[in-house]
Amino acid sequence: MFGYLALAARVPVAVECGDIKIQILSPSLFRLEKKGPKGFEDRATFNVVNRDIGSPRFLSKASGNEIEIKTPRFIIRCPKVAHSLSEVKVTTPGGETLYQPKDEPVPSQFLPAPGKMPKTWAMSDYPRLVQAGKGWDRGNNATDLYVFVPTDYQNLRHDFLALTGPTEKPPLYALGFIDSRYHPYTEQEALGVIDTYRKKRIPLDMFVVDTDWRINGSHGYEVESKYFPDMPRFMREAHDRNVRLMFNDHPDPVSPDPLSPKELEYRRKGLTKMLGMGLDVWWYDRNWSTSLGEPLPGLRKEVWGQWLYRTITLDFRPELRPLIMTNFQGIDNGYRSYAPQPAGHRYPMWWTGDTRAEWEFLQRGVQNGVDMGVLALTPFLGEDLGGHVGQPSPELYVRYLQYGCLSPTTRVHCTRGETRYPWEYGPQAERIVTDYARLRYRLMPTLYSAAHQAYEDGTPLLRRCDLEWPTYAEAAHNDQYMLGGDLLVAPIISSESETATPIPTGGLKAEFFKGVELAGEPVLTRTDSQLSFDWGEGAPAAGVPEDRFSARWTGETAPAPKTGTYTIVTHSDDGIRLWFDGRKVVDAWRPQNNEVHSFKVQLEAGSRHTIRLEYYEGTGNARIKLAWIPPSDRPDGETKRDVWIPPGQWRSVYTGETVQGPRTVSVSAPLWQCPMWARAGGLITLAPEMQYTGEKPWDSLTLEAFALDRNGTVRRELVEDDGTSNEYLRNKVERTEISQTRQDNQITLTIGGSSGSFRNMPASRKWRVRLNLPVNGNVREVSIDGRPTREFQVVSGTSRPGAPLQGGNDARGRVLIADLPTASVRKGRTVTVWLR
């Protein structure tokens, strides 16, 4: 019924010691297995898909009642008849204890940081669900430990992925712009949104219809005909606009046993019914109150659902990559809780749950995206850009989208009653977001090559700096990252113009009531110096209920500290009404999940102002805050932040100015800038501007090169394939090596002849080469393919609003531009520049 990941045929040599089996799987990995109810296990499991990692050499000898296994890196000793894993001893060749196993499984844990590698790191295949033909065997669960003795982080990552399987490569369109909203779209409304993207020339590759596509928006797979009277027609219309479709599924089980034939067949029929109509991607949303069961206790619904939805999709369309979107196991609504299970990295893409439209959650999003590529090997982790709940300011929206356009996935999303369309946040925000979305599409060859590297060796698209510079403590910062191999990105994740602080007062009279209508006599009266409370699911005070209470605060602000325009901000969960100087300015007397409301007002220094705020709590969390943002001398949206610059020379992609690392610098970024630098020697491949990823073939590309600042060679690889099929698994890809060499005043850029092939690959290609010149470098001579030429230009430019890396004749600093005539992709090309 379903496809499975097959175990390699050769079973590594095992040494049995009574109830314990020992296998040396690589020079830096061994297995300790306790005999299960059905004996020792050599079949593939849900977590472990391959044990044939290499052919490590080891010596085994018996001496008395003990067996000794010796390798160059460790020695394992075990009684000939052992009954417990605790009887096994693991030491260094010099006799130092390396690892002491126990009979209990090791809890799931994150991989160690590159700069903090332990002597050993262990993983349990637990619970152990065993592949058995076309089904699963639940009857041989046992403690099964895999112990890594890494030489470095890359060695540990290699062995882990060889054991548990690689991260599958998503289709190219998954890297495009995705629009999502929890909203009961009709067919015409959804197509109208798509048409607006196209009319405004904002790139779009995928459109998401949340759970309301089906009857009652909850259970089953019957289409809601009042919204979509002809679902196949809607899907055809979207595809005609070159947009893929993702549908949300909050699955309710029809059987408590997720492996029951009834449950599996129900899920298969439901999912393939919609795939058969033309659906491209399923969004598996794990659900909370009801959800898929666990096939074995501890094998969580998140990772089980990832496998199930991916496998049903793959079986239905075996020739196409089975993209799904799922919850990241271990991050709950933006909050990191625990490490995912060992198989949690295999099936992209992931998102972090229902976050809020607050700066805190943008910060968490960046930190999770940067960390999880290193610690959990999940290179395609994304956010609800803009936040799921609440209405972001234009500034916060822009900063969310700048990060999103420079991260693995770019998906805006929000809950009911709100929107995340770029055109809803004012002309300035729309212009900036459009610029960065177009930048993302220009970067697509670089991003897609990085996606292939993630499949091949686990290197994430967002690279925390300690992957390359593990000896520097600052390199482990998780609020900046390398995007691919050459761009250093430091998103703006806070605001100097939107830092709201509780409004100081002379004391507010607070009255609390039972019930949500402020009725009757208050059960508590007190004085509060400011209004900033987060009670969670508790009560505000003794005598006040945890749920279904209301409150009223009245009084005056403290004197305003300066003259100017103030932004008054409220956060409420649930209802709120606010009067400021007798004028009702917020009226949201309804259930809310920490929604933000704001308004601007002109205040004079020293002035006091009356406040009346009414609030009610329904059920769940209770929160209320009244704050203000005083006037600022900074332009709206301009924010400072510190950035650690790694070793070497780095060039601002906005100004062309260089900075030498390692050092920490303070940068000030106006709203249109997301701080970004290219390393000296960087080689970035850019595509033409597109409205969707498949709009144009890659037969005309730009090489954006940044001159080396010293003698040496830098190499990068452009990897292409057909973008959708599984042929990449059979190495049906085209590879082009691109390099830069500097020898004194001579810089040579080489675009190698490509090797490999894939369906519909371009036979020829035109290149534009753009070399960002050294600050003091003047061009003396240029040759193309070994022949001197005057067919080039040197252009100069300065910082100005707009996303960087625009190609064409754009310049931030001094740039040499040379157009190479169209030639076979098999032909190598060179541009050599001699500097004065």
C-alpha cells in the first residue's frame, strides 16, 4: 500500500554477547542493542533506515569471560554472556571512560553545537517501529543505542544522516512566495487574490486554502460546495495562473490505532481524492484536541503524520517530489520545547506553529530558523510571516518579510479577520516587500543549489556561523546567519520606533467584577501604578475568577515626557474598550488571542490625560497591557543592531563599503535595509526577474562576484535539475563549478563546463558577469575566454532605497560588467581582469 525507505542489503558484522549485540558501523559510530522479544533486529526501522555506512576495520578477541572490540578511536568490552547494557564498557585506547550505557533509552536530544563537541553523543532508536514488508512490526521494541564518537560536527552529521536518511529535496516552487490565510475563501475570492499578485507583479508560486475548503471546515474530505462549487475547475484556474495549491488538513482519526487498516485506508482515500482533483501539496496540521494516534507510545503524531502524508502523496504521484508542510515537532507556537525524534528531519517543509504578530516572535522565528538547521538538521523551517495572531504594524510586517525572503521558505499567514497581503500595509511597505520578494527570485539558483547541498550532506540554507568558524564564541549567535556560502544576513528583529513601554500613571483605580459585563458590585478594588498584566490561565487576585471576569481602570497618565506624536498600544486577551481623554479609541469587545491595537496622538510635554479602560476575560489565557511609544528623532523604522563580522573582508551589498573581521559592528538600518554583506571572493548566481519559479528557463544567468582581497581560490557549485521530479535521487542533475582566483593584480572568474544532465536542461546559456571591484582597484585590461576585449563597462553607484543584488547595471560601489555571448553549457567560460 505504501512506499518505504529500504534498508541497505548488507548487514554490518555483529558481535553477540548473550542478550547484547554490538556493531561497529563506521570508524566513529557503534551500535549497542538489547535483545528484543523477537530477538536481535536487522530490519530497517522508522528511525534507522541504513546501517551499512561503511566497512570499518576492527579487531575482536575473547579473553576469559570477556569480549574486547578494538578500533583506532575506542575499545568496547562486554561479558561473553551479558544481560544488561550497563555491563558494556567503552573506553579510549588509553583506557579513559568514553561512554557508559544503560538499559533505558536515551531521550531525544539536539545535536551538539559545532564549537562544543562532546567526546560521545548517543541516539536511541526508540520507540522502535520495524519495517515488515508493506507494513510495520510493533512487537520487537527494545533499547537500541547508537553511539557517535565524532571527530568534529561534520563527521557527526554525516554519520547521523547516513543512519537515519537525508532530508528530501523539495520542489523548486516550494522556495517561491507562498500566500496563506485562515479564511473561508470562495473560488472567485481566491482567484482574485492570485490575480492581484500578478497585476501588482509581486511573485507568487503557491496559494494556501486553510481548512474551510471542506464541509464545516473540520472533519472529512467532502468539499464545501458553497465555497467551491466545482473544485477541479478552481484547481485548473489556479494552475492556469501558474500557481500551485496547498490545502490544510486537521485530521480526525476514525480509529484510535493509526496502523489499523480502517484508519490507513480512510486517510489514503481522503488525501488522494483531493490530489486526484489537482491539489499539489498537503498541509498536515497536527491538531490539538483530537489527532492521529501514536503507532507506538512515544512515536509522536508530528513525525508520524509527516511520514504518512508524505508517503501517501508519493505513492499517488511516484514521479514527483512529495512536498508536505507539517508542524515542527518540539516547537509549539514559536516556543522551543524539546528535541524532535531522529526521523523528524527527513520530510520538508516545517513551520513553528501559531505565533503572534509581535517583535518577540520575529526574534524567536529567526533564532529557531538559524538553530534548527544546526541542532535538528531541518533546513526548511519557516514561520507564519507577519504572525498568525494579531495585526502587525507596517514596520513589523516589513521586517518579518525581509527575513522571510532571505530564509528557506517565504510564507505569509494569519488567522481569521486579518490579512497579510503586501498591499494591505501601505505603499511603502508594499514597495519594500515587493523588492525583497523579487530579490528572492533572483537568488533562486543560489538557494536551489544550497537546497541540493542540504540533501547531499545536511548543510542548511541558513548557516549559523559556527558551522564555519566554530572556535569563535560569537559565531554561535542565532540572530544572524550565512545564507548559502557567501551572504551574511543580520535581520532586524527589534524596533527603536516601536518599543512600547507601559504608560506611567499617578495610580489607576482598578475594579474587578464576576462575569464579562462589568455588572454589579466589584469583587475587588485596588490601585495599579500601570496597566501591564499577563495572568496566563490564572486569576488576577484572590476572589476574582480565573475565567469570565471583567475589569475597569480609570485615572490619569503621568506627565508626558516630551512634545510630539505618541503611539498608544494595547494588547488584550480577550475584549477591550479604551477611552483616551474621553474619546473612545479602541472598541474590540470580543474574544481575542492577544490582539494588538494602536493609535497615534499628539501630546504636549508635561500634559496629563484621562484613561478609562474596560476589559473582559472569557476563557483560556488572560492578558491586558496599555503602553505608549514616545516620539523619536529617528526616521520611522530605522533601527540599530550589533552584528558579528566573521574573519575576512566583507562588503556591504547596499553601499559597497568593506569591513574586516572578526569584529562586532553596530549598524543602523532604515526600513528598506536588511543588513547584509558579501564575503570577499563570494560568488552568487542570480536568475532573471520572475513572477513564479518556472516562468523562464535558466538560460540567462548573472554571476555576481566579489573580488578576493588576497591571493587564493574560491569555488562554488551551481546545481540544477528539472525542479519537480525524483530524478535527483538518481543523480539526474547538472553541475557547474564556478571559481574565482586571485594572483596579485589578476582576478580570473571561471564558469566551468557543466556535467550531468536532466530532463529539459538548457543546451546553451548566456552569462552576465558582474565583478564588484576592490575599493582601490582600477581596471587595466580584461579578457573573455582568453581574448582581450573592450566589451565591458565599469559602473559606480551609492546606497539608495531598494533591495540589493538587482543585477543589470545596478552598482553599490564600483562594478565591472561583461556580457558573455551565448554558448553551450558544456563550454567553460573565463573572464580575467587585470588591475592597476
